[in-house]
Amino acid sequence: MTRYRFLVAAAAAAVLVAVTSSRPALRATPLGQNDVTITLSNPAYHPRLAVPDFLVADDDKAELGGAATAVADVLWNDLDFEREFYLIGRKVSARVPLAPADALPADRWTALGADAVIVGTLVRTGNDMAVEIRAISVKGDDAGHQFFGVRYSHCKPDDVRPCAHQIADDFHKQVRGLDGVARTKLAFVSDRDGGRLAGRPGRVASKEIYWSDYDGANQTRFTSNGSINMSPAWSPDNRHLAYVSWMNGPPDIFVADLHKPERKPDRPGDGNVSVQDWSPAWSPDGKHIAFASTRSGNLDVWVADADGDHAMNLTNNPASDGAPTWSPDGTQIAFTSDRGGENELYIMSASGTGLTKLVAQQVDRPAWSSLGFIAFTVGTGPGHDIAIWDFNNPGVKVLTDGVGTNEDPAIAPNGRHIAFDTTRWGRHQIAIIDRAGGGLRQITTTGNNQFPSWGPMPKE
């Protein structure tokens, strides 16, 4: 009988209802003819882009004035995150008077170094608002040409982030051919609201699963079982979240259906309290979960159907094998094993054959990127770092700088960023760097936060 089960924690139901509400989806409608210039779409060139405050009709300024500033702020940050453009600072942009797209003072903008300006207009539509976006070239022969024009309906004046995030993702896709991550989510573990665990010595606090926007905004508690929860893992379709929990005794894997918050547990455990299951990892097609388990008598890598059926031992070795991660095409699994004397990185086929040692040094928590590299924790001392193995340029490349302990990497869906847990600011916090090790930013600040998981892009 299989051991892991479906669960939606009762105390989390209200959160799930809010996250999966049925409010009208944003609707994007093209605005006029777009002329994408060679300069702006050239991936080798990073245009200078300005995002001034958005325009609002005089009659709507009292209600929408704050939203006009907020949506521009969020959009600026989303565009800046991917580093496809050189963003002119918002305070610098404020030196130029606001103007509609057909009346931009091009000389004022080019004096600030801008190649193009994003002109946004907010229009009240009942209880919602529409946001019209026009990106206009202001330099050279392209001056006055629109290269992006879209109207977004059903935006919310009191919650502009979803609208701004979609604009950013659409803009990156159309202008630069890039899949952005502005609408993605991070899941992580935190003790910020934890109470002392009954029956545990000392001051051991409970740890719950939280999630947030990719940039750390809207941090929201998901589980509420007063136990230890860890290792969240998003399903590829964004409908499920797997995680490890001690809520019923030994660590076991639970799968929550995020679109059915009323669903109760429907697969009880087999009662074997000596078995421990760890580190769930979804296959790219969402049909299987790889995990580490002691059900064979020692820690091995197993794989099962997403509902827990047909579990199969892939490693079946007296060593400790764990922390599986799937290749983007689903044909291979990387994992850690101490069969060589220390915890090293191996890869094998998804059926357990073709074992190969990839990294012959102390590693942990690998994560496989769509851009052809594996990120992992490396180091044997009190401090650890985030490193990668790039299949196109083999060898271990350390990305972090040795400050504090850095571990538990999670890779963005587009492969360009890595979230991880670090103690560089004192307590454990979630941070993000780019795949080259630059662009460090702190995501959490409250409590201890660990085990980040970067969710996929939402389905259209």
C-alpha cells in the first residue's frame, strides 16, 4: 500500500479560496499597429527604457491617482528584474512632464538617454479599470513609432500587481522573445508564526508553508497544522503543491489540490511509523513524483504516480540516496548519494538505469534548469554556497560569495534566476541571484525562511 496522500489543510482553505477566486481574468486587447524595431528587439542590445507615472483623466484622479503610480512602480521593477532593458530611474523620469503617446516631448526624453517610453493610461470601467499601454520610440528614425500597444481590462484599482505583472510578461515576450516570471510564485518554509511543538525538548517551533509573488510581495500562509512542514514543490500545471509534513507522525509527503480547497485527505498512510518519505519532485509532465524514502530499509530514490500508486525503487543501494530532481525533458533524474564516501551528485535515467557520477564533491539539494545546468548546495564547512554544473561548459562554478550559509537552490521557470536560503543577513532568509551569481536581492525578512520552490508560469 502506498504512503503519501492528498491533503488540503482545513485552516488553509480560506487562503486557497482567495488565491483561486473566480474574478474575471485580465483581458489583453491590441491597440493599433505595432512596429517592432530592430534596435529594440535585438537581444544583443539593451535599450534604455523610461516608465513614468501613468495618465489618469481629471475626473478619476481622486480614485485612480494612487493606482497610476503603483502600477508604474510594479511594472518598472518587473522589467528591471530581467535586465533586458536599462531602466531610467523613476525619480529621474519624473523630471519630464507627463504626456499622451502622440505628444511625447522626445527631446526631453532623449536628453535623459531614453530610447523609448512606456506611456500608460488608466480608465475607470465600473468597479474595475482598464490600463492602456503604448511603448513609443523617442530616438532617431524610429521616433514616434509605437512598438507595443495593448489594453488590459478587468484590472483592480486596489490590487494593481496582477495587471502590472501581466503587462511585464507580455512586454518581455513580444519585444524580447523572453518568458518572464512576473506572474510566478515562490513557496517556502517559515517559522515566523510558529509555536513551540508539544513533546519536543527546548524551544523547537513549528514550521509552515508560505507563498508569495516572485519578488516577495503578498507573503501568505498556506499550511496551518502546528507541525513541521518542509520541501514544498509546485506541480507543473500550478494546480497542486506537494510537501513533507510531520503532522501525522514521521515525515511523509502530502499533495494539496489548490483548485479544490474543500477536498479532505483521501489516501491514509499504511501505518508503518518506521518509514520516512522526503524531498518530493514532480516530473515535467506532472504524472509522477520522485522522492526519497526509507521504505526499503535505507534511504533510496523512488518514483510513483502523482497519486502515490505504483511506487518503484530506482536506486536500491545500501548507501543513502536522496534529493531527486528531474531533467527538463523528464528522461533523467539527478540525485545525491554517499556511496562514494561523501554526498556527491549523480544522474540516472528516469527508470533507474545508466548511473553516472556528475560531481565528485560534497553537494546537496540539486535543482535542474531548463537552460542546461544543475544548481546545488556545495561545501563541507560551517558555511555552504550555491554552485552550478553547466552541461555546455562542464565543471563546478560557485555563484555565491561565501557570506553566511547558502543552500537549497530553486530555479525560476525561465532558468535565469535562482532562489535560495541564506544566513548572510543573520537568520535564514530567502534570496534571489541570477544564473551568473549577480543581482542579489532579499525576498523575506521575518522569521527563519528556508526551502524555496519556484512555481511555474500560470496557465492561460
